[in-house]
Amino acid sequence: MVDLQLKPARREKLADILYGQILEQIVSGTFAAGDRLPSENDICKAFEVSRPVVREALQRLQADGLVIARQGAGTFVSHKPPGGLLASTPPEQVASVLRVTEVRIALETECARLAAERRSSGELAEIEARLAAFEQALLSGEAGLEEDFAFHLAIANATGNEVFPAVLESLKGRIEDWMRSALNMTRLGSEERRRTIVEEHRNIVDAIARQQADQAALYTKFHLVEARRRLTDARRDR
Amino acid sequence: MVDLQLKPARREKLADILYGQILEQIVSGTFAAGDRLPSENDICKAFEVSRPVVREALQRLQADGLVIARQGAGTFVSHKPPGGLLASTPPEQVASVLRVTEVRIALETECARLAAERRSSGELAEIEARLAAFEQALLSGEAGLEEDFAFHLAIANATGNEVFPAVLESLKGRIEDWMRSALNMTRLGSEERRRTIVEEHRNIVDAIARQQADQAALYTKFHLVEARRRLTDARRDR
Amino acid sequence: MVDLQLKPARREKLADILYGQILEQIVSGTFAAGDRLPSENDICKAFEVSRPVVREALQRLQADGLVIARQGAGTFVSHKPPGGLLASTPPEQVASVLRVTEVRIALETECARLAAERRSSGELAEIEARLAAFEQALLSGEAGLEEDFAFHLAIANATGNEVFPAVLESLKGRIEDWMRSALNMTRLGSEERRRTIVEEHRNIVDAIARQQADQAALYTKFHLVEARRRLTDARRDR
Amino acid sequence: MVDLQLKPARREKLADILYGQILEQIVSGTFAAGDRLPSENDICKAFEVSRPVVREALQRLQADGLVIARQGAGTFVSHKPPGGLLASTPPEQVASVLRVTEVRIALETECARLAAERRSSGELAEIEARLAAFEQALLSGEAGLEEDFAFHLAIANATGNEVFPAVLESLKGRIEDWMRSALNMTRLGSEERRRTIVEEHRNIVDAIARQQADQAALYTKFHLVEARRRLTDARRDR
């Protein structure tokens, strides 16, 4: 733990800086998949931070699937994240960027369900147009940031409940930070990766078109969970 | 349909005004439980509004449980709402006030799940303190508006993800409009009603305390669905 | 732990016998709410059983809400179960009786969702008739075992998928063991308790009648979770 | 509708025979994607069956995603099923074979969730061994029927609740009919298809290994929904 030093931070939370430093050591291979992390106590001492800060950092690493806590046995590295993650996002910001995922899953899963039940044919056409624009952007080698956001917003609009798109708009900055990390890695990734991502979006649209609410929710959750895994699991990064 | 006239509106959407007028006629007994509403076509003509406006109003009435659409047979009144609803909220605002429910269900169900998994003992103590304050307010004959919001915010804080409380704060005005309608009716309601509401909150807290994520989500959804029914179903208004 | 002795068992699993003995000590007050149970190691030694057996017993106690495991701190008693539980069910059978709850939640939540979407008016009438018969039995001071099962079976039939009622029928013996424990306590319980139980059933029927699939699932899950709590939590036993 | 004639049936339900005949006409192209089916009335007359039979057949076609009901507008063909479906399964048995899917989704989603929370390392090793055997069978050009069932059973065993595997065993015949249809098409399908199917299974195992209950449930539901779509949607059949 000797070479772990708290770098000077500006606005980031201590727990996020700690998260970033543990992440860097997993990426660099200091801790390999299956390795046990130092105990909470040892991390407290090495970083000179309080126990709640350590707990918060470990909890976030677990929420992002990077470590596993085993009752009574400690915390273990789950797998190596893709190298590209730290190239696209500074380590101390990764936790913060990923945190919006949980909110998106809660909100957008329900948006897709309600859109499938209520969308007019005009709203469906708009969703399909947004998907076509996103696909076009990805195939042109662009990140498709604006197009991706517009797609998810079109689904929120189709709920017939203006509060959903209003909340999504209020999260636009955070969602775009997240999408920027994800789409940059996608842009540099394989052709197969781009096709996978387009297909995940198309599954959502198909379920909304067929008015299958439960499947629209399923495919939305699948897409968001998989997107997080592409960011955090080297085995998904191809 | 003759006496249904579009009253002058300021900022409300046409669909919400139409919703309010149909609601008034259900409350007044013009349409009784089990009655079929006029067809979409007839409502279009009587209100001089377009079909999408009628569809939106009917969809919202259905979402709020007030009417039922039967494939090929039309739309039927489900049950009478409590008289107190229109005393506490102008008819043309009811749809708008209730719309936040769907967003609360999506967000707060997930907040409760994550809070149960992650809350520190300090966060649990804060949630319990907020519940005690809310209970105290209700028992003193107050509406408990601030206390109710503070309770739900404390759960969002316990997720360890600052985006959840930030979204809740951004919805504070809308959530308080909703709570104002609900709590005013509660304040004037029976002692049993107040006990029921406190118990619904306590169930959420108990599940968070016992770290049962799935039950915390269940009791949160139950509470929000029941709160909407107390507003919209006379049989729940006691 | 000295007075904990493994009683001779016939067909029960070791883990279930251990569960029953810990349960008895919680009921008797040897372990009070908030107390820490002996460590896995100590229980292994005291009962002369293997670690997997201890783990299984503790896991089931946790699944039934009787104990809470705190990461790194041990396992704590959550609350006292009602005295009536051990009067209606031998301690070594409680775990087994309660295990069917998890399967019922999985199956019947989905049955209620599909029944709400698909029930014919004839199927709805049958569900309502089963509820009336169950209510009648409860009010006559009977346990209503047959009537309760018939009610839940009628909902499974209304899914239009014969596999659901076939599975429920195949579980009839286990479900009736569960219902026998629950309904015996109900029969001896208060008038309010009987009204609560009827209302939980009625909520399910109302949602199926209004074709609100999501609410039918919610009220079914709520009913089954609450039924388990009435069996296992003295605060719910009134 | 003239050439639709009720073929002599043995044990199949009338609604299943009608389902099969409509299915055949969608496969043959008599009804193309987007086409409106004849009205309930017209089908009643053409098949000389009662309205409930027609409703049941249409409801099942909708549940399997083959048709879409539009409020007030009728029932429309969603998409063409793969030709291989009728080669692997007699048309009048397709509805019955597919019906077990809904029960599997309800049961196995919950099994995966509980297995992720509770599995011992021995149970995890068993699940991984079952996956390896299934993968081996698929790669050897076999259907992998026994291996597929054994995999899903291993997850049910890891719930620590013997009722789950008991129910799965009681459904073995029906699940194997379903798997036989699916795996036969897979065996004749592309290498990519086999890889997709193995990956869907591996995602479930990974989530159980990482103890992520919510993701284990998500990936299980995704797998079962996708498996049904591979059987019923030509665009998924490759």
C-alpha cells in the first residue's frame, strides 16, 4: 500500500479519489482479479481517511461490479477494467460519472414501460427517427452523444408525463459525461461493438412498437447494465 | 354532454382541463361507477378538441385508476373519487398534481432498495428521526408537509448516491403540491387514516433497518400506490 | 449455548432442526431483539454440525426476517416472533413451512399480473366468488383453508396458461401447511386481523378487475410478505 | 379465410389448433407483417368456434409477440416467425410448447436472484461445471438438452430452497419440449447463434459469481425472453 498516496484534489469527494486510486491499481495490475484488497482498517491508515470514506469507496466499487464483498472474508477484486476507461475519464471522476447509471436505470426502465403502453404512432415515429440518427452517427465514426441523449429523451416524452423528460433534461450534463466516457470507448472499439450497441437500442424500440411494456423495461435495463459493464469490465471491451 | 363546457384556462394543458371536467362529472355523479363514458369522437365534438387531447385525458384518467378501457367496448368509470379531492385541489390541476406519482414510484422504490443495502447506522438514525418528526406533526393535527418530504429525502440520501436526493430536491415543488393534496385530506380524515399512513412509512423504515432491499422497495411502492388511491378512490377515503 | 441440544429428528433436515432451536430461544427470550447470536464457529461446536448446516440455518432465519447479518459484525436478532407460531407449528418444521413463501411470491405475483391483463369476465366472477367464500369462512370463525387455496387457484386459472394452476396444485400440500399455520393464528387473532387479511385479498381482486397488472402484482407480493410477517413478527401479531 | 379449416385434433385444445393455423398462415405469407387479421367475429365464423376460443388464441399469439392488438383498430401481424419453427414443432403444439416460458420467467428469475445471494462456493462450482458441459455439447453439434436443463436446475438448487428445484423437476417434460424446439433450431443455426446462447448463460453465471442478485435476475429474464424470440421472430433466427 506504500505507493498509494492521496493526490491533491479540487472538488472531488475523498471517497471518489480513493475509489480512483484503487481503480488505478486494479488497472495497473497491482491488484489482480481474485486478489483480496487490504482491510478497511489498513486502507484507513494508508490513506489517512475515516472509515466512512473507505466504506463509501468500497461500496461504490462494489456497485460498479469491480469488487466483491464476501461476508467475513473481506473484499476481492472481481475483474480487470478496460485500459480505455482511464484514458477516457480521470480516475478520480470515474465513480461520479458512473453514479448516474443507477438513476438512469430507475427512471428510464419506467419510461420505456410507460412509453410502450401509451406512445402514439407519432411518438413512435420520433423514437425511430432518433434511433436512425444515432445509428448514422455511430457508423460515421462519431461518438453520437447528442443523438444518444435525444433517443432516450424521445422515449421519456412518449410516456405522456412531462415530469420524466424534465428530470432527464435536468440530468443532461451528468448523462452526457457518462455517455462521453462510453461512446469514446465505443468509437475506438470494434465494428461488432457498434453493432451490439445499436441492437440494444433497437430491442427497446421494437418492444415499444409492439406495445410490450415488460419487455421494453427489460431491454432498457439490459442496455444500461451492459453499457456500465463495457466501461468497467475488460472482458466486455472489444 | 351538453353541460360540459371548456372553462377559460391559464397555463393548464387542454388535456388536463378535460381530465378535470370529466373528473367533476364523476364526482358529481353524472357518470357513476360502471357507466360508459361518451366515445372519443363524441368527446372531441363536445369539447371541440382534437383526438390526441382526448386520448391523453383518458389515458391519464386510466393511469390514475379512475376509468377502465375495455378492448373494443369503450371506457368505463371505475369508481367515485372522494369529494375531498376537489376541495383540496382545483379540478384542472388534479392530473398534473398526480403525474409526479409515477416518477416518485420509479425513483423512490429504487432509493429504498439501495438505502436498505447501503445505509450506515447514522443514516438509519436520521431516517428514523424524520419518521418520528412526521408522526409527531400528524398527531398534532398538522399536515406534516415539510416533515414528509424530509423523510423521503433522508432515504434518498442513504443511497450514497447524491444524484438521487438532487433529483428529489429538483422535484420538491411538484412533490409538495402532491403531498399538500394528500395531507390536507389526511388532516381532515380519521384517526385510523393517520395511523395507516404512519404505519406505511414505518414499514419502509423497518425494511431499511433490517437491510431487506426487496421489501424496502415493496413497501415504498405500496405506500405511493395507496397514497394515490386515497386521493382518487372514495372507498379508500376514511 | 449450553442448553441448546440437538433433539432427535426424524425426517427434518439438520439445518431446519437448528433453525427451530434458535427460533425457540428467540421466542423464549434467551436471545432478545438486538442480541448477537453466537458465531458460526461456536454454533458449529455447540450443535456438533458442519459449517454449511449452520450457514443454511442462519440464511433461512435471515430470509424469514428473524435475524440480520451485519458485514463483519455477526448475526443479530431482529425481533421476537409471536408466541402463537410455535403453538401452531413444531419448531423444527417452521423453516420448511415458510420456505414455500418464496416460491409463492415468484409464481403468484406473475399470476396476478397476467390475470389482470387477460381475465375474462367469467374468470373475474369466479375470483370474486372465491373471495366471498373465503371472507364468509373467516367471519364464521373457520380457518378458511380450502377457500383461501381456491381463491389463489382461481387467479392462476385466469392467466389463461394452464401451467400456472398445475404448479400451484402440485404445491397444494405445502401451501396448505403454510396456510394452516397462518390461518390458525388468524382464527385466534383479533377481528381487525381478519379484516386486514380480507382487505389484502380484496386489493388483489380490485386490481385484477380494473386490469391494472402492475398493481395486481404489487398487492399480491404485499399480501404474501405481510402474511409471512404476521407469522414471524410479534409486532404484526394482533 | 376460406382455406382455413379445422384439422382433426387429438388432445390439443381448440385454441391451440386455431393458434397453429393462424401461425401457419403467417409463416406461409398469407398474412404478412403489418397485415390486419380478420375480426374476432369473422374468425369465429370461419373456424366455427366460440368467441372465448378465438380470444384465447389471439391472446396467446400476442403473448408470444406474433401479433399486436391495437385498441379499437384490431389485431395486426407483428413479424414473420422463422420457417424452422414449424419444422421443429407441429403448428398445433407451438402455443402449448411456448406457454411454459411465462412460468420459467417467473420462477427462474427469482431462482437466479436468490442463488446470487446465497450460493456456497460449492454450488457455484456446480453451476460452472453445468455451463461448461452445455457449452461442450453445443460446440460438438449436439442439442445439449440434458445439459441445458441440468444448468438451470443447478441454479435452482443454489437457492437453498428445495421447493424451487422440485417445481423445476415437475416441469421437466414441458421444459424439455420447449428446449427441444429451441435447441434443434440452434443446432442447425449459425456458429454466432451458438456463441450468443452460451454468452447469455455465462452472463447469468457471472452475476451469480459476483453475488449481484439484481443482475442475475436481469440476465435470466433476458435469456428466456430472447430464447422465445429466437423461436418466434425470423429476424432473430440466424
